[in-house]
Amino acid sequence: MYCEERDNLAAFLDGELEPGEAERLRRHIEGCAECREYLALLKRSYDALEYVEPVEVPEGLGTRVLAGARKRSRVPMFAAAAGLVAAALVFTWLSTKPGVGPAPVEDPQVAWAAGLTGEEQGVVENMDILEDYDILSDLDLLAQYDTLAGFEEFPEIEAI
Amino acid sequence: MNGGSPSSAADPDTQLMREFTAGNEEAFDRIVKNFEHRVYGTIYRYVGSRAAAEDCAQEVFLRLYRMKKTYKPTARLSTLIYRITTNLCLNFIRDERRRRMVSLDDRKNDGSIAIGALIRDERAEDVSAALEARERAEIVRRALGRILPRQRVALVLHRFEGLSYAGIADVMETNVAAVKSLLSRARASLAEALRADIEAGNL
Ligand SMILES: [Zn+2]
């Protein structure tokens, strides 16, 4: 339908092709009006991203971040005990629900840090994360999730 | 992927995280100072809302703080922080969608609600006049919001954070070929979303 070289044009613009490959594509582009036109559109649309406003970090963000991290990382004893019970429940529940939950992330450290509930072991080992964690409030949603079969979460993941 | 890259040993930020895990609380202050702009900026570009960006940024650093006892320097600190940030961004969209699924049963959502909800549709009124900067920003943000989640993550890291394909592959725990494909598709969506405005001379 369109020139098959089109998929390489972004990497060409980004200078991320091997030198030989880039040279080959450059010669193709010289002779292909369609690629020239599309390359121009890619470039202009990427340049247009400059119109996104500059990011200004809100004043005092760092202070709030630090205060929040230190405050929310303190876990009172009773909360820790409650967390232990909750974690055990969650663990049991998840163990009986294969296939429920987001796609696993390879790095367990990050899986934990990002709150990915597929890491049951991490949940049990890191009770303090349950203090304010999605996982408990997600239980209702996860239960409803079963009824939403056929919903494509991240369709593009399969495609790569 | 090179999770345990040798460069992490000499990286000053990674060293700060080591000091923090060894008990130096002040090292964490410096980590926040060094990364708040990158974290907030990445989330803001991805999600398109300042309030959500602040909340997510808080969460990123909270999760990093809680690694105090479990942290292992398997990657540069910047890679780890971008990884937590982008995973939270992806979760944010997933949760938004799920919330919407449950409440509205909208099965056709394309992941752009976070941005779509924040942008008024005021295009048609003002075709002939030159578009103001704010309006151009809205057009562009709306186009960004239409890009599928993982493609958008790759695009934000590349365009706004200046990461190379290899750097993005590290953050997203995939390979360079997959990043090339994500970015190619991200930029194709962007081009199609902006084509009419570019051809009309609005951008
Ligand atoms: Zn061509």
C-alpha cells in the first residue's frame, strides 16, 4: 500500500541506522517521491512538538516529595500487622487467579517499585508497600476485571 | 539490554543512591534535586496534566525511597528512575482506562482520556486567524495523547528526555529493534494526527 521503506524513515531521521543502511536509504529516498514527502511530514510533525509548553517544575515539589517519602515510609506496628494479614490474603487470592494482573516486568526491583501486582513474592516480602498501595484498592477492580474479558489492555505489546 | 552496565559503578547518581542505602539521608535529598525535573517533565509530557504529574512524581520518589533496604545497583540510577517513572505512567493510563471501563463501559478508548479530558475542543472557531501558542500547544498535546501508551513512552523519552534508542531500550527493558518499531509507529501516529494542521499552515 505504501513504500516499504517508510518504517525506516524515523530511525533515518534520528541517525539511528547503521552507516551502510543509512546510505542505502538515502539513495532510495532520492529516487522515491513518496518517501521524500513522508520524510518531510515526519520531520515537521516531530518539530511541532516544540510547541508543547516548557515544563516548569512546581515550586516546592522537591520539599513535598521528600516530606511525603519520609512520612509515608514510616509504618506503625499495627499497620504492619494488618499489612501482613492483607498480604497473605492478596497472595492467596492472586495465586488462585492466574493471568490476572498487568504484564510482568523483567526487573523484580522495578516490578516492586512500580507496584506491579504480578510479583506476589515481592508483595509478601515488602509488607510496607501495602500501606497505601493500589493493590488493596484494586481488588474490587480486579474482581470486576474478570467480567471485562476481551478488553485489550496494551494491544501494541504483542505487536513488537 | 545491559542492566548491570559497568558504567553504573562510576555514575555519581548511582553513587548517591548507594550512600542513601548506607544510611545517608541527605544523599536522597540530592537525588530528588537532580531528578525532579526529569521525572516531573517525563510524566507531564506523557500524561498532559500538572496535577497528575505532581502526584505521580511524588509516587516515583516514594517508591525509590522505599528501596532503601532492597536497592541493588544493577543499572544506572537514571535508568532505574526512568523505569519507575514510565511504569507508573503506563499504570496511570491503565488505571484511568479501567476506571472508565467500569463507570462508562467505553470500550473504544484509545488511552488518550487523561489528556482528552483536559483539553477543550475549540478549534473550529478560529480557522483564519493565526493560532496562538497556547492553541498550538493544545493541538500538539492532543496528538501526543492519541499515541498508544508504550509508543508514547518511547517518544517522550526520545524527544523530550533526549535518550538514544539504546537508552530507551534499557529503560523499557526491551531491545533496540523493538524501540525502533515503537518510535516508528509513534511518529506515524503523530504525523497523521498533525497532518491536517501542518498542511493548513497552523503548525
Ligand atoms: Zn520509498
